[in-house]
Amino acid sequence: MLVEVPFGRINVPGLVIEVTTYSHLNDSKLKTVLQVAPLNPLDSRLMELAYFASQYYIHGLGETIVSAIPKWWRTTSNWSKSLDRLKLETKGLIELKAKEKMPSLEELNEDQRRAIQILNNHKQGIFNTFLLNGVTGSGKTAVYLGFIDSLLKQDPGAQVLIMLPEINLTPQLQRRIQGAFPRETLAVLHSGLTERQRGIAWYRAMTGAAHIVLGTRLSIMTPLPKLAAIVVDEENDSSFKQQDGLAYSARDLAVWRAKNERLPIVLVSATPSSQTWRAAKEGRYQEIQLANRVGGFQMPNVELVPPDKKSHSITMSPVMIRALEQNLHKGRQSLILINRRGMAPVISCSSCDWLSECDHCSSYMVMHRQLGHFKTPMLCCHHCGLVKAVPQGCPRCGDLDLQPLGRGTQKVEDQLQRLFPQVTVLRVDADIARTSKKTEALFQEIHDGAAQIIVGTQMLAKGHDYQNIGLVCVLDADARLYSNDYMAPEHLFAQLVQVAGRAGRFSGESTQILIETRYPEDPVYQYIKTFDLAGFMEHLMSIRQEAGLPPFSYQALVHAEARQKKEGLTWLNHAKQFLQRTAHLQTGITVFDPVPKSIARVGGWERLQLLIESRHRAPLQALLNELEHHLRQQSVGRVSKVGKVRWSIERDPLFV
Ligand code: ADP
Ligand code: ZN
Ligand code: ZN
């Protein structure tokens, strides 16, 4: 029960989690509840989820629950507004823009009908995890919408939660859902809404008025009294993992919630995460395959292209330029993917080799042709946000010859616009897509065919159903591969499949994806040539198993940030000693040495981490609980008393 209570001199919202008839406290110490919210925000099952999340992710229960309740409902002055008025306002929010029509069941192909059949055969009231796997464009969305259709026909009061990794993807799925279910009420929940909109969507979910709830990771904690199924689309996407605070995986919590509420859950992906893949292979998840793209469309032909060696001024290889020309001739659009925004990742002095390093981070400041309201070239640190004008001359030796090195989206855009002055080149990256409205407008331009060449970051690769892409070029593909993160190949493979999936959503013509790499022999590229997911996953699994890495083990990180590296190191070594002293170490747990993170300094803070690996979940959980308890005793909150080290513990990290 959500209430308002006095706290010191102020009144604050509070949550009643238990009622008792007796208290040890003196009557004078007991306070009176001032106001009770006109609704019950967290039912018992949601409380169970919050308890679990708080325990598993080693986060305070209060913080965990509070993050689940929209701010609008935590603002006690909103409570006195009558619910009737709110209900009225809610009505106005239900948009009915039935633009896109879902292919009706008759139009679905045999694979899709069989897939829906399997899902429909599932008995209600029983937990089961399905993996819906098929290449991009194989009609997976149509399958889960078909499944939802039958669920809602069986029980018109039922509710379904659909989770998407990115707020950018919600508008198009929203339209598709509204087209398919014009009579059902839909509530959309993501961080791009105003607090009020979120409060209202949440209210509609909680009261059962919304039958379909579409949301990003934060929607996992939505109260849904009549929840009948959960769908997690693009389940392998790292956006489902929150990186700070309550560092939860919304996908993992969704599976837990489905289990706790005895529901079917459908994990959807063209490239399942290694964890999901293993579960499917072991029969813990039930795999449903869609073998082909719908409409007989083909995946693009893959070609591995060496980067152009000649000079820094040439940004794309002649092979790619020729392919672009041909594709333009055919009247098709081209996507150019480069995972670096800005003009050049660093500028350098040609006489003394000075590099544009950030003052506060161990990384380089990226040169931008322009940035926000700055219309002249600027240097910007992508880690701490520091912005500076590009210096006139070298700060070290005064030489005026400063050269941008490497390339980012702006440079590629410039070069292509020079090479093809007659066509429209559109850039899509975080610098340009600053608001969700602007982002949607950019994607609409691509859909409408207003641009022939589109240059952008990973934002471009995801889920969009473009109809006319004939060519995809991926620049600097290796950049992700040769980091020391063991997850990098898995992420790269998924990204390449995803961006390849934007091409060829029409028939009768072959399309292409050109991938720039220095290491064509690398297994990622060899398997991508034939889009051999199973082959790649088996390869990945054998490596992981041999090395004892997830999904064959479980990991946790202790993060530390300190002003001085020495202090962070001392703190983590202390944590390590504690871990080694603790008895659980006999049960297949390895504690590694503390190390600096790959970006060792950000915003003046030295960043270090300590990795813990365990063959089983339970002993790791027990160990982490003890560690947290121990560290807490020597800290104020999560800042150590000695050395002022900011620390946190993360479960199942995605970037190690
Ligand atoms: P995925 O989720 O696997 O990428 P979608 O379900 O989004 O695939 O389908 C890709 C495109 O094909 C969409 O535009 C969708 O409307 C359309 N589509 C899906 N199933 C069929 C079908 N059986 N016949 C024709 N078009 C279909
Ligand atoms: Zn110099
Ligand atoms: Zn910086």
C-alpha cells in the first residue's frame, strides 16, 4: 500500500509492505499515516519480483521498489486528484491510428502457422520459455502477434507484456499492434514519456484497462493483474541490461516473473544470446524455428572487403564506392554503418605526435564538424562529455598542422556527399537524433525514400522494416572484435546479422552486405558469410566451455572508482582477501586480481574491477551477500570510509 508519512520535517511517500498489530516502539515514536494512495500499486506477485530482484542484484529493497513506481504516483499531491478525472484523461490518450495491417492468419506461411500452433497448444497456467528463432524478416513479429491474438480471443480480459530493447523501436511496433488490434487498448511505457504519461500508462496497466503493454526494460516491473504471457523481442540485446544502479537484466527478470506467475514467455531473436541458446539446446527452453524469410526474400550476399591502405584521406574502399554506384543505379537505398560518431576519433600533431587526449579520461577527444549549438569544429569526449574548441595549433609544440586521424559518421557523410552530389545523404547518429521525435522523423525519411544513402551508427541496425535497402556497408567492423572482452565476438555476430537484415526486403534481385575487415579468417566473418548461426554458436560454445566462461559459469564484478588508482586497488585487494578467506571458495569459485577497466579513467575517477567466477549460482549468491555485508560495514552507503572509494557489485555483467 502506498502511503504518505511524516519523515523528519517533511512528508514523504512510503510503502507499507507488512502490517503488524504490535510494536516494540514507544507510542510517542509511532507516527500516523497521513494519506493512503487511492490505488494499490504493487500486488503480492510484483512484491515477490521486487524481493527477488533486490536480493539477486544485491540492491536495497526500498530502492528496488521505488524505481518500479513511476514518479507521478510517488508524488503525493497527485493522489487527491480524483480518479474519475484521470480516467477521463486516459481516454484521450488512446490513439487509434490503424495504419499497418497485420497479415491475417490465412496469409501467414506454413512455418508461421506451425509456430503459432505450438504457442497456442501451450496450456495456460504453466510456465514455459519459448525461443522463437529465425533470420531477420522471417516473420517472427507476425508470429507473436498471432499468438497474442488467440490469447485475447480466448480471454478478452487478459493482458500481455511485450518488451523491446530500444525506445526507438516502439513507434513502429506500436503502429503495427494498433493495426492488428484496433479494439484493444495499448499502453506504452518507456523513458521517453513525460512522468505524467508514464503514470497514466502504468495506471491503465494496473487496473487491467490496457490489454497490451509495450515497453522497454523498465516495464518489467509493471503491475499486470491479468498477465497471460510475456514476449521479449530481440532478447539478446544488451539494452535489456541496466548498466548502473539496480543493474538488472530485464530479460532475466522477465523469465523469473513468468516462472513465478506460471506463464508462457516467448524470447524472440535472430541471434539468441549464448545463455538462451544453451538453455534451448539443453531443452530447458523450447525452440521454435522459422527457417526462411517471408515472401521468398533472400538474405544479402556477404563480401569481406579489406580496408583501403593508401591514405587517411580516403575513407571508403573503391570496392565499396563501386557497389554504392551500382546500387544507386538500381534505385535502391544504401546503408553505411560505422560505430563512431563525429568527424575523426582523434586529432594529432604531425611534428610532435601530440594526440587530443581528454583532460579527465584515459581516452581521446573526438573531433566533431559541429556539435549541438556549436557551428565550428569541436573536440568532445564521449566518456565525460567535456567539449573544447579545436585548438588553432598544437598545444605542445605550436605547429599549425593538426591532422584528424581515422573517421566517424560525419567524415563518411562528407565524403559520400562529395562523391555523389546529386543524391541525398542522410546521417543518423546520437548527435543528430537528440530527441525521440527527431529520431522518428529520421527513420521516417528513410522509409519514405527521401534519402538514397544513409550513414549511421548501430542505431540504424536495429529492427526497422525498411523496404528498399539494396546494399549495406559495415566500416571498421574489427573495432569491436579485438578488445579483451570475451563477449565481443557474440555481440559483433549479432550486430552483423541484424544490419544485414535491413537489406533485401523485396524480391527478384540479389542484395549485398560488404564488411570491411583486416581479418577475414576470423570465425565471426567465416560464419557470417552463410549466416550460419548454429555453426557460429557451436564454435562459441566450445570456446566458452573450454575456458569455463558464461554460460558455463556465472560471473560478478565488484566495481570501484577512486580519485587515486592506489586507493581503488587497495580497496579491491581488501575485497579479494575477504573473498578468499570465506569458506565458499571450495565450491568452484575463482576470484581474479583487481584490474583497471579498459577505459581506466573517466571524469577524473580511476576505475577498476574485480571479477568473480563461479560454476554455480547458489554459492556465488551466498558469497556476494557476505561480501556486500562486509563492505557495507566499512562504508557510508556505497562509499568506503577509508579512501572514499565508490563501489558496487554487478551480477551477470555483459561487458567484462
Ligand atoms: P521479423 O520479426 O522476423 O523480422 P516480421 O514479422 O517483422 O519479421 O516480418 C517482416 C515483414 O514481412 C513485415 O513487414 C511483415 O508485415 C511481413 N510479413 C510477415 N509475415 C508475412 C507473410 N506471411 N506474408 C507476407 N508478409 C509477411
Ligand atoms: Zn606538436
Ligand atoms: Zn573525458
